[in-house]
Amino acid sequence: MALAFFSSVHLISAAADKFQKLAQEFQESAISDFIGFTTKGERYPLLHTISELRFRVFSEKLGINRKVETRACSLNRTYGVAVPNEQKKFCQDYDSLVELAKKSIVQTFLFEKIYLNAEPTLLYEIERQRARDAVRVWIRQKLNCLKDEYRCGRDERKMIKRMTKFDEEIIKTYIRILKNLDKKLFPEEQIATIIKTKDLETLCGFVDQGDTKTAKPGMILIESGNFKMGSAEGLPSEHPVREVKLDEFWIDKCEVTNYQFLLAVAQHPFLRKSTFPRKFHDGNYLQNWSDDLVPEMGSELKPVIHVSWYAARHYCNYVGKRLVSEAEWEMAARGGIETAYPFEGGTEFLADYGWFRENSGGKIHTTAQKMSNPNEIFDINGNAWEWVYDWFGLYSNINSTNPQGPEIGKYRVLRGGSWSDPAEYLRSAMRRDALPTSTYNNVGFRCAAKK
């Protein structure tokens, strides 16, 4: 028994040494291929790299000139198809190399050692090809895949399952390596992220700091009362001005961000880009996200956009809130001020409170970078239009209490204006309509809740 044990240890050690030499021999070319595929935007750069690496190894070790020469061996390994007699020796050698790689990769101590030896070359190649951002996207995709195999692409899932069987210890090693690589690629963020997050916690209350004065973190309480809704000078859809009475309600201080939306979809697959039912959007849902759990790079704290009314409503309900009614939105936006904008000076000072066509630089911005309105709400003028609950329709001529808009309709209401609109679209009374399935690059939302 002891002799058998020591013999097996010797064989494993010899195989490990052989694989390490093989890995070192082809290291630089594999790294260069991988970074190249990543910067080109290939969905599965690692699979492409492995394919090229396999061909390169087989070319030098088995003397093949074309990838098709390994086809019979692959069919035999995958489906048990018989190998022609003249290729049996070749396929035996082929199988030996494949098994060597497979057994070595699942030995985490060996894989980690090989990786750490290769890491300096990897970091150099990433910088040489200016691929930090592209590699970060890949890292996030891989972390999502390793934490939940159903977030992987089909071919990718098959490969990882073959290699690791999603063994917990192996996966932990790979996750640790990926997280460490991300830190080494972006060392400056280890401090900057903390500062940025803290600022937004202070402004938007995204995280409950245990302050008992804030019953609902990230929200502000709007007291019950009356206000004048609509505009006598605006568009016909804003007429007539009427007296509206509302009960008290909570409303988000900031528009829902990509980061907040990501936290929800990570736990709730229904809202993911690939699984949200097609009948609830126009085909461009989360268009700026590169994958189910990968928002656009650098957009984590910007308002989530390319979301339909259905997605906005579903998100609010999922987190225990609801969509804002149109009357609630306008009362919160006005902050007790009956002029066109909720601050003195009108358009002359609009740039201090919101992002619009004249000051946005043609893009959406991180939330809460401008001054809040009198209700301590950020970006309610500009940055992104906001879905509200109501169907779009003409206002009633009579005063009302807690109005909910028409009972039926074709279009839902959007409020607030956006980064791409002229100043007049950011007025408190401005209304716009859109199909509830619509998704745009300048439309987001915020949620409300009852007291």
C-alpha cells in the first residue's frame, strides 16, 4: 500500500513538473493572444486563447499543421466515436496532453504557482496593449460565472464544468486570483472608491448608517399638503392648473443607479438583461450593459437607463417600494415653489441644479453632483427623465386628492427632463409620454413608498 502511495506521488510530481515546463514554454504567446482577444471584444476570450494554445502545443509536440487533424480525437473523447487505426497512436498522444492539462489545472496549488510566475508578464502585456478596462470587464464576467454557473455562457459553462466540476475549493482559488488581479490593475481605486462611496452615502443615503432619524435609508419624507399642479403657460398637456392634495409619502433622494439595479438583478434573475421577458421591453433593455451583471464601465453610480416602465415598476416593487405617482413627483420636484423651476433665478441658475443639453457635454452624469432642490432631492431636474406610475392623459378640471391619473391608456408619463434636452424641458410641470415598453439612453426612474 505504501509503495503504491509513493509511486502515485512520484507520478503526480513528475506530471506537475512536466506541465509547469509546458506552461512556461507557451506562456508569452498565450498571454498575448488572450489580451488581444479581450481588447477586440470577444465574448469568450479565454476559450479562443485555449483553442489557439492547444493548436500551438499540438503543432510543436505532435507535428500537426491543421486544426482539423485533431477532429477524430476530439470526437472520440467527447462522443466515443471510434478512431481510425492510422490515427490511434496520434490520438493516444493527444489524449495524454489533454489529460495532463486537465489534471494539472484542477490542482489549485500548481495552477496558482504557474499563474503567479506568469503574472508579471500578464500585467506588462495588459499595459502594453492598453487593455485594463477590457480586462476588468472580463474579470467581472468570470467572477459572476464562477459564483453562479448559470451566469456563464453555455460553452464557457461546459468548459468550466469539465475542468473543475464547480468544485468549491477550486472555484475559491480562481475567484481569489481574479480579485487580486483587479486590485493590481486599479490600485488607485482602493482609496478612491471608499471616498466616492462615502460621499454618496452622505448625499443619497444608499447605505443605512444606523441613523434613527432616517426611517427609510436613501429616501426623504414629503409631508402631506396641497400644491398647485400643472402650468398655465406650458404645453396644452400641462393645463389646467389645479389644486391637488396629497398624503405624506417617501421618495428616493437620488435616481436609481446602475449599482443599485445591479444589486437587485444579482439576486433576482427575472430582471436580468437576458431573461427579462421580451413583452416588457422594446428589445433594447439594458443596452449599455455588456452582460447580465456587467454595467457599462464607470457607470456604476450613474442613473440606470435603457429600462422600460415595466422594469422600473418591477424593481421598485422588488425592493419593497413602488413607482412614484405623477402628482407625488411634481409635489416633490416643486418643493413648495410655484415658479417654473424649484429655485430662484430660473434658467440663469439651472446649471447649478441639473444636467441638460447646455452643460452635460452630451452624456449622463454620476448622480448627486449638482445641488439638491428644496426637498433635498437630487437630479429631479435633468440628468435622466423619470418614469412615474400614471397613464398619460389630459388633466381633470377639478381639484383632487391623491390623483392616480387615467384608469387606462396607451402611454405612461415621463417627468423631469434629461441631459440631452433644452432647459425648458426641465420645468417642474413638463410632461412627456412614452410606451411602457420603451427604453431610452436618457430615461431612468426613482421609487416612492407610503409612510
